[in-house]
Amino acid sequence: MIGTGYVGLVTGTCLAEVGNDVLCLDVDARKIETLNGGGVPIHEPGLEPMIARNREAGRLRFTTDVDAAVAHGALQFIAVGTPPDEDGSADMQYVIAAARNVGERMSEYKIVVDKSTVPVGTADRVRETIAQALRARGVEHPFAVVSNPEFLKEGAAVEDFMKPDRIVVGADDERAIATMRAVYAPFQRNHERLLVMDVRSAELTKYAANAMLATRISFMNELANLADALGADIEHVRQGIGSDPRIGYHFLYPGVGYGGSCFPKDVKALQYTARQQGRPLALLDAVERVNDAQKLRLVEKIVERLGGSLAGRTFALWGLAFKPNTDDMREAPSRAIIHELVQRGARVNAYDPIAMHEAQRVLGRRNDIAYATSPMHALEGADALVVVTEWKEFRSPDFDAIRKALRQPLVFDGRNLYDPALVRAAGLEYFAIGRR
Ligand SMILES: NC(=O)c1ccc[n+]([C@@H]2O[C@H](COP(=O)([O-])OP(=O)(O)OC[C@H]3O[C@@H](n4cnc5c(N)ncnc54)[C@H](O)[C@@H]3O)[C@@H](O)[C@H]2O)c1
């Protein structure tokens, strides 16, 4: 398993869990040191005990030794990062470096599996990179390149991997397809979930899935803003449309915009690919614009209520991670909100059940951001409560206690967590996204 981040570590661990012998490679020596010391560098429910028991059983090991990793397995999964480049395209340097490492060392048949989210055409580049390395060595070894995009959700990654909705395999090599079927058989004993297709379709499927989900979110956010203007309640509208089986309830929650390591970068990368083909995606341009604006929707409401200058104000902020059950702060809406609040002179008392350490790392230590030890502690001396991430522990708070703790009885809810009548009955002014 090449790359030991959210995807590589979960994939490697779950493959070990069903009996495979897995060696995980990373260039980040500190990460490998942590894992070899029994630690886990990321937060993912259920992952820690699974790593521990598979390490103990000797089926899961971690290394920085590239020679050992290439020698270890017939299957070489590439699960390295594909961050956005400045022009929005996916930065492929890590994928290509991983492929080159394999080509420079392999001495027998290998199946190289692209698990990272990569633009259409990457399998061809990976194939060419390996072929070039083999030519440079003057050797010939057979190999196959397979696209196997990952659909796991952070926060439920282990569960998703163990019980996938579908497994997409893009390949044209029969031997590689048979091996992939064998690898994934333990995860689909109930019924077949493996879809075999050509490589380019597999690569595009991953982007299409994330683009569709991002589109649903932006659609609802735009409608929520309209509901605000019209005096309608978006929560009623959400249920009214979600009950239609052609629409469904998933990913129709209005809020403070999507974030995380995938949607923002994958939407950008797909737009880049489309532009390169002379077929720009007008819909996705709008999805992104709507999302960028939505991240500041809550601050707009704060400014409407409290005025443009927030100097001397303090805000209790609940939730830093881009979504619940993860410590991931990449592109988290909390970052845009905090940035805008402090820019306007405010201070922020932040609380998150898991992501506080990661938040301190990415936001840096600063005087205008304090970290509270509990949700209630965050309220002390604050002018208003701002809810940014829908962690379970925020869903049913004591509204009377909130009113007593705050300097002003103001709640700005970026996730529509509460029943407006209940909050108002406690004497709080309540502002949410698209709610009456
Ligand atoms: N995070 C998600 O929820 C998710 C879901 C589906 C797909 N993906 C995709 O999977 C890929 C990985 O995402 P992630 O979130 O796990 O990234 P990550 O940044 O958490 O992890 C990537 C790891 O790869 C390592 N790495 C980089 N170059 C390497 C090399 N040459 N050899 C060995 N290791 C190397 C890095 O040190 C890092 O630990 C991305 O393409 C992403 O889009 C992510």
C-alpha cells in the first residue's frame, strides 16, 4: 500500500483484516514511526483497534523502505495524495513518483492499482512511467495498471470499506481483473458489487460521483438562501422533495458549504479536465461559486444582526472539522468563517470534540483564537454561539444554560440542527440557513 493517509491506511488495514499480508509504505517517516509505535496519525472510528489486532497478528506492517515495499506484493496500490495545483488541475507528482519507484525496482509481474483520485488518462501515464523505468533498466517484466477509485467517506471509512456500495475496477487485463475480484471477494459475500469497466470510465466515475454530491449541496444552499428571502422554511422543502424516491434524502442538507479534502479539489480538477477538452462544465462552475459564497453566509447573518465591525466581540464556535467524526481540517468551512470573524476584529472561542489539535496546527497559535475544553466552556464571555459542524454532542444542548452563559442571547446555526421554536422558547434569538 503506497501512501498511508486516510485512504491508504484504511485500505491497507481492511485488507489485512480479511487475512491479507499488507506492507504500508509512506515517505513521511514520522507517520511510519507513529504507526510502528502503536499510534494512529488520523481519527477514524474503529480504525485503531483494527490496526492493533492486525499488527499483532503480523499481517499489517509499516515501512519507509521502498525496496521492501515493491518486493513485498504482486499488488501495488497507489493511495498517495493528489492535491490541487495552482491552476486547479490535480497535482500528479506523487502518483508518478510512486509509479516510478515500482518501475525502477520490480523484478516480476505486478498489478499497479490507482486508488488515488486521478484525472482521466492517468492510468496511461502510470503505465508509460513504469515502462520507461523498465526500459532505462534494460529489463522486461509484465505488469498491468488498474483504476480502482475509492468511495469511502471520512468519518465512516472503515465501515464503508468493509461494506462497500460498489467497487469500481477499470482494467482491460484479464489476469488483473481476476486478481481484483479475488481481493474484493471478502467484502461482497452478500451480493456482487464489483463493476468492471474500461479504465477511463472508472477514472471519470469517481469525479462524477463527487461532482454530483457537491451539486446537490450547492443546489440546496442556493434554495435555502432563496427561502430566507421568501420567508419559506427550507427544512420543510427538504423533506418535501426528499420523500420523492427519484430525489431521495441524501446530501440535501443546506449549511455552510462543502469542504474537506475531496469535493473542493475534485470539482476543480474535473473543471480543469473539461476545459482542456474544450467542454467546460457550466453547472460545476456555478456549484463552486455557490459554495464559496455559502461558506460566509453565516458571517453575513452575524453582520446583519451585529453590524460590520465585530471589534470587541467574542464568538463561541462549535465544530472545526469539515464534518463530524473526523479530525480533517482541509478546506473546512470553519476556516473561512474564523478568518472572516477575526478579520472583522472578533475573537473566537472554538471547541471541537476531535479536531482541536489539528485546528491548532493549521490555524497556528494566535491571540484571537482560543480553544475551549468543552462546548459550555466555549460560551463563557461570548456574544453569540456559532454552530459550524454537526457533531452529535451538539444536537441536543441545554438552551437555558446557553442563554445564561452568553453575553447576548444569539445562536447562529450553520447546520440547521435545532427546532427554531424550541430555541426561541428558551429566550434565544435563532438564525439558521433558510429557516423561518
Ligand atoms: N480522504 C478521503 O476521504 C478520500 C476518499 C476517496 C478518495 N480519496 C483520494 O485518495 C487519495 C489519497 O487521499 P488521502 O486523503 O488518503 O491523502 P493523505 O494526504 O491523507 O495521504 C497521502 C499519503 O501519501 C504519502 N505519500 C506521498 N507520496 C508518496 C510516495 N511517493 N510514496 C509513499 N507515500 C507517499 C503522504 O506522505 C501521505 O501520508 C487522494 O487522491 C484522494 O483524492 C480520498
